[in-house]
Amino acid sequence: MLKYLIPLIVFSCLVILFVFGLQNDPSIVPSPFIDKPLPQISLPTLSDPSVSLDTSDLKGEVTVINIWATWCIPCRQEHALLVDLANNNDVKVIGMNYKDNRDNAMKWLEDLGDPYNIVLFDEDGKAGIDLGLYGVPETFIIDKNAIVKHKHIGPLTEKDISDTIIPMINELKITPLINELNTEL
Amino acid sequence: MIKFFISIGICLSVTIVYAVDIPLEFEDTAQQQRYQQLLDELRCLVCQNQTLADSHADLAQDLRSQVFSMVSEGQTNQAIVDYLVTRYGNFVLYRPPLNAYTALLWFGPFILLIFAFIVVYRLAKSKKVGDVKLNQEDHLAASKLLNQSDSNNQG
């Protein structure tokens, strides 16, 4: 009797394997930066090319880093959600405008609202490569010690924000800052 | 009819096309070979079934120029591969390194092969026909059948 059940058991195992495999989206590449410090990047701001910001300045606060461009259609879809997120939560949101045009980007923020504390301007996409960027939009969450905690690839949805982003921000807010002495070591 | 032959001609003339941006100037052919070899082994993250050499994606272009400038600077292949792996993970490599995550990928086929050998061996063993003890009656029945077929063949 058992002999005849073997093919069925093997088949069931295959089905389980396939169902598991189908749930993984191969287009989402896990970031090697998770739980690692945010790479050192220095970029001029969008509004003023003479002012620049270094990513090491981001220590001390939980920060959402959103990479966007005016030529990116899904960015438009996600933008209103970012405006909501910034308005309704006490969180620092940094924008990084990727391979774009300054005037277009400024106009976009004027028309659609500006959820960002600061927008950095990555004209040639070099900083994007340093962040392992491969599809705009992408969103990182970093903790108070500038350690990357989460990376979202593609446009954020309402569900992503309410189920993942906001709970994560709130959780990271209560984790203590490693004191200066330790970080210097 | 002429159109038909022209279109066949066009189809046949298509060979492997590399995505070329700007003509690159290498110091020597060794550098050019190194560049080409690296691009053939690195995966484009946007079109994941293409190498960096084949892909027309914007990011692939940027990464190609990055690889080009690193090759021109005389950086080693290992340094260039490491540069990309720290940013994009092992996923950029078409030849994944052997580590705890990829052990199943490397050894899985051999494990399955061993498993298959065991199954085949056991099946073969269980089918083996041993010596069958025949009694007088069986011998008679057998020779009767044999004789019968003999006479049938002759007739």
C-alpha cells in the first residue's frame, strides 16, 4: 500500500516547493546593506547646489530615505503617500533625486507637495550605485545610528506604509542611540 | 518574393549584439579583454537574465562605465567584482560563490544523484530472481510446454 503512496508523497513535496517558490518575487534583490551602516555619500541639495549633505549627518534620528525621479511614473503614484507619511508622523524624510533635472524636480515638489526635510541631488547616479539602487523608487529606513534597517524596492503602497513602514519607524524610535564613544570605536 | 528573401537575409544576418554605448578606448587589448570578460560574468539587476554586456538598461550602462573606469585605472578583477558585490550582493555574480547560503545549490544535484543511485540499486536488488525449486510435476509441465512449442515450430 505504502508503495503506491510514494508518488503522491513526492508530488505533494513538489507542490509545496513550487508554491513556496512562486511566493518569492525574483525581481526583488535583497539588499546587502541590511543591518549594516549606510554607505558614506556626500551630495549637493536639490534647491541649492552649493550646500551639500553627508550621510553621516543623518545619525541621531530615525530617517526614511526615498529615491525618486520625475521621469519615474511609479514615483508619482507613491508621492501622495509620502506626503501623508511626513505630515502625520514625526519622522525625518530625506529625498534623493536620481538622474534628473533640477528644474523638473523643483516643479514636481511645487505641484505635488514636498514631504522631504531635505532633497539630495544625484545627477550622474553615482550615489545611487553606492546605495545599490537598481529600480526607482526605492525607500530605505535607517535607525538612529544610521544603520540600514529596511529597504523597499518599487513604489510604496498604503498597505506597505501602514503595515511595515510606520510600525518599523515607531519601533526604531524607542531603540536607544549607541553613545558617541561606542560609535567612535 | 524578393521581400521574403530580404527578410530571411536580415534574420540570418543577426548575430549576438552587445549593447554598446560610446566607443571605448582601451590602453591595450588585455584591458579590453578584461573588461569584456567582467561584463560577461556580471548580471544586470534590471533585466536579470542578461549580463551587463547584453543589457540596454540605463543602470547597466552606468555600471558598464563604472567597470570601464575601474579597468582603466588598473584595478584588479577581484576589486571590481568586490565593488559590485558590496553594493548589490552576490546576486550580481553569474557564478555564485560557495557559502552556507549556496551550499544546497552546489551540492543539491550530487545529493539527488546519490539518492537516485540508492533507489536504482534497491529496485534492482529486489527484482533479482533467486533459484526456484521445482518439483517433479513442474519439470513435467515445463518439458511438455517446451515440446509443444518445438512441434509447433516444426509444423
